[in-house]
Amino acid sequence: MILLILLIITAYLINLVLPWWGIAITGFVLGFQMKPSSGKAFGIGFLALFLLWSGQALYIHLANDGVLSTRIAEMLGAGSPILVILITGIVGGLVSGLAVLSGSLLGQSINKK
């Protein structure tokens, strides 16, 4: 639970300064420091960024009456702006989940030696 909250907060703050890939740095460092088990690392990393990016995309969708997400859905042929919001969350979740998993596995392998 602490890892989930830390990921959401740090990823949000990192996204204010760095491009989208900054979430991978955050996830890797936190995974390395906290060393959760493999399944837990990926699950927490995925959930944290899925919630953060989907929430931010939903906020933007509601703030501009869906203009931006509707245009992106048309451009991608997705059909629904809600589908674009879900895809945004899934992409962020996969990047973060794999980063936390990588950091966790590296931390565990260093401790075994």
C-alpha cells in the first residue's frame, strides 16, 4: 500500500518536470528500494500508474468537455473517448509495472550475492 501511494505521488511530481518516461525511473528506483515480490511489484506498479494516468486523462476529458479525447479517438479510430482514456491508463500501467518489476528483481539479485 505504501509503494502504491509513493508511486502515485512521485510519478505525478516527476511528470511535472520530465517527459512521460520519467515514470519508469520512479518505478525502477522505488522497486529497487522496496523490493516487493515479482507479482506484487508488477501489480502495484501497473495499478498505481493506471489510476494516475486514467484519472488525469479523465480530468482533462471532463475539463474540456471531451473535445481533445474525442479528436484523439477519431484520429486513432478508437470510436470512444473513454477507450482512449483506458488505453492511456494501460500504457502508463505497463511502463510502470515493468519498471517496478525490473527494479525489484535487480534489488533482489544484488541481495542474494
